[in-house]
Amino acid sequence: MNIYDKAHELAHELKNYPDVVELRKASEKVKLNETNKKMLDDFRKVQIQAYSEQAQNGKLSKELEEKLQNLYSIVSMNPDVKDYLLAEQKFGVVWEDIMKILNDAINIDLTFEEVK
């Protein structure tokens, strides 16, 4: 068994996996409309800001949390953008599961945290 052959096999399976096909179609649909692309891009920027703030402070500020919730409410009213976000979320679960399986197989703790 060649590990690279298995990686290509996984790539092929992912390419045709229903959640990936759904995400690809949703992405293409969003890209057809400039307003949808901008809406999603603006939402992404606030998401990244929220992730960054949470990583630094351990929590979100009330203002940023409200901004993110309000923006999500607006974004989710757009069927194409909402479908994209739902498809992305479904695929995200699959991707996290695959990463966990691979990380468990490697069995190396990469955090290098100090043991107390």
C-alpha cells in the first residue's frame, strides 16, 4: 500500500462525496451574483474577527457577538447564501472528522503545552 495512492483515493472520494458536491454547487450559485459574493465576504470578515477575538480573549465582546448575530440574520434571509453556509457547515463536520481520524493515527501532540 502506497500512502500517496491512498491520499489520491481519498481525494477522489471527497470530490464525489454528496456534501462536497452540494457545497460546490452552492458556491457556484453564490459566485454568480456580486451582491451575494459581497454579502458572504462581509460575513466572513466578521467571522474571522470573532474567531480572532475569541482566541485572544477567550470570549467575544457583546458588541461583536451582536454584530455577528445580526449579520447572520440578514445573510440567512438570502436563500443562496444561506444554502451555501449550511452546505459549508455540513462539509465542515465531515472535514473535522477526517482530520480527527488522521490526527489520531499520527498520535503526536503538536500543542507542546507545558505539563503542570
